[in-house]
Amino acid sequence: MKFQHVRLHSTGFVEPPLYLTSTEIETQLAALYARAKLPEGRLELQTGIRRRGLWPRGTRPSTIASEAAEKILQNFPREKIDILIHASVCRDFLEPATAAQVHRNLRLSPETMISDLSNACLGVLSAILMTGQMIESGAIQTALIVSGENGGPLLEETIKHLLNDPLMDRKRIKPFMASLTIGSAGVAVLLTHESLAPHSPKIIGGTTLTDSESVDLCQGDGSSQSLMMETDSEALLKAGVKLSRQNWEKTKSLLGWTMPDKIIPHQVGTAHRLAFLETLGLPLDRDFETFKEFGNTGSAALPLTLMKAEVAGFFKKGDKVALLGIGSGLTSTMLGMEW
């Protein structure tokens, strides 16, 4: 789908106050490492992730998302938000929508529509595509999309499980390694009609492809305070890169591009970055990364990286920017922007 009138009005992000390094995780797992004869430094060496963030115990996803959104609403009228989408993997509760709590925190208008949109690491991109269509059609003028990811409970439960399973060995640990890369962050994105932000970056359009045969490769279950996830990382990487290559061809055709000026991919780790860019035929010097310092922050990962890149002066006016997302399911969503 292509857009003519959708703009990225403004963004906001918040970083967690606490961090856990890969070395500190291995220290906690020292007994398992010794029993399974795992080399020290393996976690950072394989993933490229030095540390990942943590929120204080008990922090709600809605609180994180609301803090990120406040960065935007300091300079934009709250009563003009037409729809609020909470797009995190993490949620406060099963019912009601976590968006209801965010709506209350932000003191938005009673007329603001609210909804949760869950699509693994693609939640924010999926919400951009959905609300972008609403803006393009004239149904709404503004959309506030938020994500508050808290990887702390998953890290805690994973470490506990690894230590308490007496049968845990080199082979049995593999499905849990991806869980040790999960981080935390909060992001907010405000999309508007071009009439409200004529000089802001343009959302040109995007495409989505789904390979639901791979739905078993990565699955998580639990609550906001106790989550477990198992991942076949090797098979997930292979299937994800294959699907992404197919979707990239579709995206280039839609946008009429041959090569973007800048690339913002989902943040998984070193192996994924190299395989992803090489398979898609994209140069290594045009992407921006945050996984080394933040880990994989779920649906916040790609938008956080976009925002960090902007702060770093990575973009110049007129740049064609490709947002290249991949999420469990498997689904690949890619968006084109003009800065």
C-alpha cells in the first residue's frame, strides 16, 4: 500500500534505568556453564549484545509507553489525538486493553479511539500501516502509537529455569538463548495528515508477507510478571531471512526503489544483521544498530533505532529510508520513508 498524505510528525522514547550485561548473566549461570562446559564470553560473542536494559520490578508496560508518549504530547494538543494504539508484546493484563490504561495516564479525550495491536516485534510497524491507511483515507487526522517493552520478567524466568533444570545441557539450552538477548525500552510515534506536518518525514508506503508455517519456531507464554519463551534460533534465522528477501523485492517494486540511502532493520544480533543485509543485497555501511547496548527490545526495537539514528544525525533531507521489520509468526513488514 502507498501513501501520499501520511507524515511522521514526531517521536519519543525512554530508556530503562538499569542494565544487565552479558557477562553478569553468565556469572549468574556459572554453575550451568561449568556443568555443560560452556565457554565464558559465549553469549556476547555469538549475539554481539553487551548489555540489555531492565525496568524496576513491577513496572507496567503502560507506564513505560506513557512516559514515551509524554515526550510528544508536551508539544502537541492531547485533544487532537484521534486514535491511540498500544502495540507492545508486553501488556498490563489480558483484559481490558492496555491502551485503556495509557489513555488514562495521558489524559486523552473521551473521543479518542483506543486499541491494543499485538504482532510480536512488528507491533509498531503494523500499527503504522493500519493507521496510515486511516489517515490516507481521511477517516482520521492523527494516530498515536506506543510501545512499552519490559524484558526483565522474561530474563528472570529464563535464568531461573536454566538453573533449576538438572537435565539442562548444551543441547537443551539452545531454545532459551534468544530469551537472554531480550531488552527493554519505550517508544511513541505520532502520525498525522500532511496538513499538520508538511515538512516532516513522509511515510511513502509498505508491504507485508507472512509465512505462518514457521509459527512454531518462536513462541512465548505467560503474564507480564512471568514469561517464558522458546526459540529455534537457527531455523528462525533461515526462515526469516528467506521471507525478508521475498518481501524486499515486493517493497522495492511498490516504492520504485533500487537501493535506499539508509536502512533501519529490526535489532536481533550480529548473526541476524549480517545474514539479513547480505541476503537482501544491502550494504553494511547504510544501517544503524542499537542491539549492542539495548538488546532485542521487541516491538520497540526498530522504532527506537530510528529515533536513535535521528538523534545521531544519521539522516539528511531527501534520504530514502527503509524500515525492515521481521517478527515471530513469521511476518515481514517493510516501510519506505523519505526524510
